[in-house]
Amino acid sequence: MSGKSSLDASLIPADWVGQPGDPRGQRPRQVPAPVPVPVPVPPISAVITKAEFDSKYYQIKSGLVLVLNNKEFLVEGEELGDRTGTDIDASTISQRFSEIGFEYELETDLTKSATLEWFERVKRQLIKKPVDCFALVILSHGTENGVYATDHFMRTEDIVETFNATNCPPLRFKPKIVIIQSCRGTTLSRGINVGLLDPNQADTIADTTEYHQWLMGLPATVTIRLPNEADFLFAYAAVPGM
């Protein structure tokens, strides 16, 4: 047998190359990883009658409103004071929606995780017991882009996305109302100082002279500040970032 050995080149993979001076011989060629091709997401199919689509009105016979009432906070890096008086707003809102036939769920001082768990539970509930209209009322501290749970910030777009047509099928083609009672920035609202009218005296029979005499005799504490934004209905055509 000869002391020389032979090498069958057909056994060498095509992606191997020799490295000069390397006693180990050939090393694998670096092949770039394939770039993943995004898979298009097919559109969701849903069914709605032409009569419903063409109708100018929603058929609302039932409704559900969620009222989140956050008043005490412990958010790292933020100094958020207690929201004194928010219980009155929460009670009034729940009562008003109840008067127009809505069922309501009221939760107070929820963490971010507890809030999201609540939303998910309600979504499962809507599968078994659908409604014609859904409303979400959040009473909390906030910024231009979202609101605060008791422990963390929540973006408005994430909250809205939770109940959109893709993520909450029971609410497809249903009106969804989101009311957020919070600041959307740090600028204080300007306004004008006005005196309070006697709520027991109708405007049509009010005597101007008597009114001014009554107003001049009132203590200063009766004067209130009317925000410049009063008497406006603010509607946003798109969520932030869209």
C-alpha cells in the first residue's frame, strides 16, 4: 500500500474554500442568512347586510359602558397627586349611562396589568352577550398620548386597538365611544371669570337690573372660571400617530 493518500474532491461541499496556511485545511464559506420575506396578512372577512351598511343610523337597543376611575397613583418617576372628587364623576357617568339602558362596569384604581385583564375579560363576555354599542370612560391623569394606570402609563392607541374590529370581533360595525377625562398636557387652560346665575330663575323672566344688584351683593367665592373650551364638542378623526 502506498504511503500517499488520495482525496476524492467530489466529497468536498461546494461552499467550502481553502484558507492559505491553515493546517486544518478547508473552512466553510460564510453564507449570508436569507432575508425573511414578510408574509402579507390577509384581510379579515366579515359580513354585514347592505341595509345595515346603507343605513344612516345605528340600531342601538343595548349597550355596555366601562368606567375606569383612577384616583391614587404610585408611578415611578412621576409625581401624580390624588384625584380628589373623581368618585362623583364616576358615579354620575355610570348613572347617566344606566338611565339610557346601558349596563355598566365600574372599576377603581387599577394597575396597568389589571386594566388589560379587565378588558380581555369583557371581550370574552361580549362573545356570549353582544351589545349594540360600547363605551369606555377613563377618569385619570394623562398626557397628550395616553393615560395613567395606578402604576404605569398606557398609550391611547393601545387602548383603542384593544377594541378595534380586528381584536374585538363582537364590536365590528358597532359604535364605540371612548371618553377620557384627563389632562393631555401641562399647559393650564385659560378662561374668563363669570358670576353664577340663580338656578331657580329662568333666563326668560330674569330682570337685568335685579340680577346685577344680586350679583354685586354676592361673595367673591361665587365667581367661577369658565374654560375657553366650554361649549365645544371635540372630535378626533384619527387616533394619535394615524
